[in-house]
Amino acid sequence: MRRAPDSKLPDVGTTIFTVMSRLAAEQGAINLSQGFPSFQPPASLLARIARYVEHGDNQYAPMPGVPALCEAIAAKTERLQGRRLDAEREITVTSGATEGLFSTILALVRTGDEVILFDPAYDLYAPAVTLAGGHVRRVPLRLGNNGEFAVDWDRVRAAVTPKTRLVVCNFPHNPTGIVFNDDDLEVFADCLSNSDAWVLADEVYEHLVYDGHTHRSVLRHDALWERACVVSSFGKTFHATGWKIGYCMAPPALTAELRKVHQFSVFTVNTPIQHALADFLREEPGFAASLPAFYAAKRDLFCGLLADSPFRFVPARSTFFQVVDYSALDDESDDEVALRWTRDPGVASIPLSVFCEQPFTGRRLRFCFAKDDDLLRAAAERLSTLWS
């Protein structure tokens, strides 16, 4: 047999989300690891998809996306973020946010370029940079005494050099749940003011921000927007991660470059679902506004069930993940604890250290609360056997 090919990603194995979901299935564990909801998308949206499938809208869509959907995204963005986009030249529908992120990184990053990531960082970013020939520079978030994370802007400023090609930011942030405010946008722009760096803003949890806070998108800031690609996800918004439909918003010159990659990786995206999403966004624009209360109730239920436990935590400000500090229960590393607790008591989670180049997050696990209430109660009951 021929030898295996030289790997372009020799240090990359199977993603932690696949590992934990597979282990959860094997062990019969409650899967609070991978970020997918356990409930259905809106019934009226499903009905629209069926109608478009039945009526024959099943061939290739235009490469940038169905025009009606791009127009609906532009209208939503203007309503929520105050920026009117050119639907034809500044919006591209992608095969999930993943492909949008990947295509943007490949379009922008050249051999030898540096790319800044905020640690903990979603595990897609670094391998994509490596495949593009770039080098990652990681800037850890600051961990306060109260257990909350924050951006260390002094370290960000120091990390920006003439070699910096791209800064990848992910706010609302997975896994910590922290969000940008207006001051953060100003400081971020100032950090980049003397550089030629682009910004890739992963905003897939744009609609899942709680407790009266508002998502502050990079789109809101003129100086950031002119150098940015902003990526979001219909899968996260409509409880349908398996549809793999996202979108990229960027100024025309950047959009033209990312489409060069997009057209030769997937070319186009599921046609009937695009048409259905366009109708739904136009006819039911208030759906996204209902999501903060919906998910905050699930967060509050899960946190309430753990309130008298040895876990220490600050309720998540955004996303559908709750981070807990388990150090009062166990002194083993978070990856060991995540594996062991998936087997017994049978609840799967994600260790925070896997999002970091150098673990600094302590003994913390990430649990997904985008689940039916009965499933959250069952998970909390199983976890309670660890201390009761």
C-alpha cells in the first residue's frame, strides 16, 4: 500500500464536537456538548420549504444567493443594525456560517500573513488559517476574579503588527457568552487604525443576547465595516443547524474576493430553503425578536437547577451555552472530566481548554441549554449525583 499523504494539518484530529457527540451516543448520555437545539424550526417556515420543493424550485440558485433572500437580509440588517447594504454586491449566501468563515479566510490570508484570534477561539479558525498559509497569533481574553471574561484591548493593540492581515472576532462569543458594547467597537477600531488588517466578524449568535442587552455588530461602526466581513447563520436563528445556510456581509471589493472562493467550493446553496427563508423574513420579521426571551428562559431554568450545586458560574449573556466552574467538585483537567462525566453520570459537555492554544480557563465546562425543558431537568438531575 502507498504511504499516507503528508498532512497539511498534522496536529489536527477529529473536532471535539464530533468526539463528544459520538461518545454521548455510545454511552446513552444527555448531549449538552454540541450546539444544536432539540426542537423544531417554526412550522410556517417548514411549510414554506415544502411548498417550494413541491413547486419545482429545486435547481441551482444564483451563486451569490437567491435575490429575494439577499434583499430580505439587507432589510433585516438595516432594521437591526442601522446599515443599508447593497443586496447584490455586499451579501453572499453560504453553506452555513462555516463555509462563509472558511471562504473569507482563504480569500484574504496569504503565505506568511499573521491572523489574530481571541482565545478561547472556535476551533475552525486556526486550521483554516494554516491551510491558507498564514500564522495564528492568539490573544487570550482576560479572566476576572468573578469568573467573567473580557477582551484585553492592550494585548490586542500590542499584537497588531505590519504582518497582521486579519483579525477574527466572535461576538456574541462562543464559548464564554461575552458581547461587544459601543466602547468595545471604538477601541477595536482604534487598535486597527494604523494597520491594513481586515476583520472577520463571526456573529452567528446575533439574535441570542439576553437581559436587555443589544447585539453591537461590527456593521454599526463605519471604520470597522469598511474593512470587515460579517458572518451569520440561519441555522442558529431558526433552530435548524442541519440546513447549513449562512451568509456573509462585506463591502463590494471584499465580497468579490470571497465569492471567488465560494463559487469553487460550493458554488451555490439549497434553493428551496433560500426561497422559504426570504418569505419568512419578509412576512414574519418579528421572529428574531422573540428569541432572547425564549432562550433566556432556558438559561434561567438550567442555572436555577444548578443554583444550589458546587458549580460556580455567571449566567451567560448570550449564545446558548452556559460555562460552569467545577473546581469545587474535581481537580482533574477539564478534558478528562468532560470525558468521564459523559460516561458517568451521563451528561456530555465541552471542555473550555480545547478552544485555547495555552489553557488558561481553569476547570470549566460548556453546557448547551438549547434543549427541551425536560431534557435540561434530566441533565441537572444526573449532574446532582456528583455531589448529593
